[in-house]
Amino acid sequence: MSKVAIVTDSTAYIPQEMLKRYPITVLPQVLIWGEETFRDGVDIQPVEFYTRLAKATVMPSTSQVSPVEFEKAFRALNAQGYDVLAITISNLLSGTMASAIQAKAALDGQPVELVDSNTTAMAMGFQVLAAAKAAVRGAGLVECKSIAEASQPRTGVIITVETLEFLHRGGRIGGAQKFLATALNIKPIIEVTGGKLEGIEKVRTRRKALARLVELVGERTGGKKPLQIAVLHANSQEDAESTLELAKSTYQVVEGSVTDVSPVIGTHVGPGTVGICWMVED
């Protein structure tokens, strides 16, 4: 039986210590800032990004992993004797899956399978890790793909943003809505559902919004089964850590972590964003 390697993109936010344990290749998304181009999490790190963003007069934009980069990764892993399972950010949030499809089509029938995670951040990362753990146990390509797909209904991600400025710049909300929310100190709660971002609630004050993130995990999962939890943040480490502690004190958390929002996603949600991702234990 061939061994299996997992390929994903840099929006998965899988902690480095976990990446070292499993056969996972992370392909960086692309940040474009004026005349400069950066590989997400490689050429520019979150702390540097948010420091620069605070003073920037020119705003960055983003682009997905190219088909060429996917093809190079697929061919290299196949040459090492791996079958490949690629798990990417939702195709409704990015063109990354389209790049992976093009790359697979350029191959000569090598064993590569693709999975649209229908989400992002560690909600996707948990799917990647589920497949990678199966691969280490000796599961084949078809089984690893099935495990990744079966984990999707057990994962989720909900975020709150500190400011609507960046969603406004990206065309997701109008100027009047942005102004009203700012004036009233409203913090939107946003969920990735059906593969896309959906505003689900509006909460007044930052403190209440962070507490509501934790409450919503229980509402989505039933609050009774063991959970893996990851709290993501955009330059807001203290809030992320306190949110994780609240989740641990509220639910049966078997594994908890705090991860940075990478520059590519930070471009769209802005500094101060905090989110919570989960996977219900099978």
C-alpha cells in the first residue's frame, strides 16, 4: 500500500509543532502589497504584517496558490512515493481549489485526490490533521479522503471583527452600515457556513462578542461531546488566550491551541479579529 501525504494551503493555521508530526505540505497563499509580493507566512509573518498595516497608505490584496505551485508539490511528493490528498480553503472563499484542479489535470495520472474543505482556518486544519493521522496509521488514499470528508460536519469556525473597515474595503458591507456599526460599537459575529462567510449576529461591545463566540460553539455542537478547539487571532493574543480559557472551562476540550490569522486572511478581516474553530471528537 502506498503512503499518503496531505497538501493544504496556508489558511489552515495548523501549529508548527503539529505540522512536524505528520506528512503535511503547506503551500502559501499570496499577498500583494504595492509592487511587492509575499508568500503568506513565509516572506511575511503576522507580527510584521499587522505592524506595517497600521501605518500603511496603500492596502494589500491577495491571490491564491498558483496551479504551477500545486503541480510542483504534487509531482515532488509522487516522486517520493506518496499518494497525495490536497485539502483546500472553500472554493466560495478563494480560487485555490480551481488551481489544484488545474494542477491535477496537468499530471500524467499520478495518484492525487482533492477535497474542498468548505471552510478555512483550523476548521480546515482539523480536517487536514484527521486525514494526516490516518495516513500515519497506514490508511490509503481513498480512506484518507473519506476521513477528511466525513470530518467536515463536525468542524466549524465563527469569528468577530474589531472593526468593519476591512470588510468594507473588500466590498462586503456598505459605508452606511460600517458607520452605524462603528458609532454603536457593534461587533458582528460571522460564521463560515455553506462554504462562505455569513453574518449571523450583531453584539454590542468586544467583551460580549468574545463571550458569545464561546456560547455559539455549544449551540453548534450540543456542548456535550469532547472537542478540539483552536482560537485564532489577528494581533490580539491576550483576547485569544482568554477566549480559549473560557472555552476550556465551559466544554470538555481535549486539545486547545491559539493560532495567528495569517496576512492573507488578515487583509480581509483586519487586526483585532478573534475566532474560534472546533472539531467534535468522533
